[in-house]
Amino acid sequence: MSSILAIHLPDRIEAAVHEFLDAACDQGLQVATAESCTGGLLASLLTDIEGSSHAFECGLVVYTDKAKRDILAVPAAVLERHGAVAEATAIAMAEGALRRTAADIAMAVTGFAGPAGVDDEEGLVHFACARKGRETRHREEHFGPIGRGQVRVACIEIAIAMMSEMLK
């Protein structure tokens, strides 16, 4: 069984998702996701809530550098200079998703959910949230070696919180 399917989503996260979607619908705003290490989990959760189609534009899973370049227009120079898991990359992902979709808010997540390469930090994740007409916000988290599923669930909680902040 995959590690994420064995993990129960805490009630506080489910409540936060409902609250976010209700507020986004009330404001007539739509969201897009650009996900790497979460593999579409955020988009899946946002679409699990009945009536979310009013607030959800689309979810983009961009796992490879090529996908980040081709789908989100992340500049090759950003990926070459900073790598796939970096502040600049997360920001470029969020802003690319905002430009390439009809969404008002775009949330990007990129990181190492599980064991990483020799010089990479397991559990390092960069988040970026962009909203039309506002400055893109970034957040960096160091979850450590808590397991892929636990990192992904922690990412969901942070992503929902960041998007909720963009509604204010």
C-alpha cells in the first residue's frame, strides 16, 4: 500500500479545506495548484469536497524539470541555477500557474518528500502562493525524515493555510 493512503487526514485539515473552499466560493475566486512532491494530493483533496468546482480551476502535477519548464514556463536558468527544490523555483511555479490558467490564486509545492540525493535534505519543501495583483509569498519548511506520507500531509496543511491567507 502506498504510504499516503495509510495515513488518516487530521480533522483540523479537513475543516481548514472546507473553510478555505467556502471563503473562495463566497469571494468568487478560483484556485490552481502546481504540485511536485505532493503529486496532486492537494488538488485531489480540494476536489473531494462537494461544490468545490466553483473554487477549483485546475491542478497541475509537474514532477520533472521538463514539466516545470513546459507546463508552467519555469525558466531553465532558474532550474539550472537553483534546482527543482528552491524558493525561486516554487515562486516561478506559482506565478507560471497563475499566468497559464484562469485561476485567481495559484499554490505551488516542490520538495523532497522522501529520501533525497546525496546533497539533498529529506523533508525540505518550498511553497509559494501567488494571487493576481499581489506579491507572491514563499515559505520554506524542514520536516526531516518523517516519511513521504507524513511530509505530504504536512504540506497540505501549510498549502491550505497559505491559500487562506491570500483570501484576506
